[in-house]
Amino acid sequence: MGDLVLMSMYESFSKGATAFQSFSGDPEMAALMDERSASPAGEFRGPNLFRMAYGAPTSPPRPILVQRMYHMPRKNLAQALELAPELDKLTKNLDVSIGVGLPMLATDHEMMGVVYRFNSLDHWGTAVDSMSQDPEFAALVEKANNLGAIKSSRMLMHI
């Protein structure tokens, strides 16, 4: 079973709240939620609210995202965020955009999400081949492993 993800990004929390309030009252959204309730293909989770602590979405959005979720004790968060520019530098050469998200409203506040943005599945494959063979990337991963632990990862595809 997979996930259907509704994801929106806003320039401020107030604009996000206004949009959420608007689409929550939208008759088409209500009909979609009723249809989903009548024939659920999975469990409804969220809403979860994250803020981007590093990086920004690409414009236009990239069709392939990889999210890696880490258990990150709050005491290690500042050190972990210091690694983001190093990761950004390593992935920029591969035309991979990255971002780091932190929870504002979620069930787990000792987490940190790292998102990698790719142009296509082919791009993902060649970029991951390069990253997995790069000693600098491996060293950065080792630094991060001393601060937190990966708990899950997933690929999101725009459909």
C-alpha cells in the first residue's frame, strides 16, 4: 500500500492557515474527503506542519522527491543544520536541490526531514549512483550518523 500525499508550501504560516481554512470549506474538497472515507485505501494521517530550516522549493517544482526522516534529538539539531550547506554543495554539482524540514505540528518533534529534489527518475538514478560512490558524501553521512539516526525514507512522484 502506498501513500497519497497532499503537500502545500506557503511563504508564511498565516498564508498557509488562510489557505487551509479556505480549502477545508471548499465543497469539492469536502466531496473528495467523503469519497475517500467511503472507500479508504489507507489511513488518514496529519495534517503535519513543517517549516523549511534550510533550502527552498524549486520553481517549478521537481517531479521526484526523496524524503529521508531522521530521529534527531533537539540537542543535536543545531549541529545537524550546520551540515546542510555541505550537503547542498555536494548535491548542487548533480543538479539536485535539497532542503531540511523541521516539525511545527506533528506527532514527533525529535525528527528532521531531508528532501532531495530530482528532475526525473533517470536523474535520480544517475545522481544516487554518484552520491553513493562519493567519499565526501560518505564522510558527511558519517558525521550525520553521529547526531541522529535515519528512521524512514520514501520517494514521492508527482502524478
